[in-house]
Amino acid sequence: MREVKVATAPVGGSSRRQRGVVFLILLSLGLFFHRLGSLSLFDGDEPAFAEATREMLLSGDWITPHFNFEPRFDKPDPVLLADGSGL
């Protein structure tokens, strides 16, 4: 019978590769967690815009936006109409 020889990778190359993989994993984790949570997911004014849209829906007045049932003109009406069309 003939003996079959299996080629193996050099011993020094595998530890170098492992160091490279560990470095990439640590770099990826560092970049992922850097400044995580420093930015909010929502703008601070979004609840006010949602309330203005809700009040437009309740009152039936789709022309004049209201916040706390007082006229509010600092947000363009078409944006609030687009919000209201999803309701």
C-alpha cells in the first residue's frame, strides 16, 4: 500500500493569522461601541410634531396646525399632512 501524505500549513503562519483575526475582531468591537448611545434616535421636537398631527386629525382642520390647541406655524403644513396621511 502506498502512504498518503497530507500537506499542512506552516506552524508559524497559523499563529500570525490568529493574531490578525483577533486584531480585526477587537478593532470591529472598538469601532462598534465607540460613541454608542451618544446620539439620540429621535429628534427632541418629534413628539410636538406628532401631537400637532394628532390635533389636526381630531379637529378636522388640516390647514392650521395646532399644538396644545394653540396655532403653531413653525413646522411646514405639508410635512404634518404627510404625517397625518399615515394615520
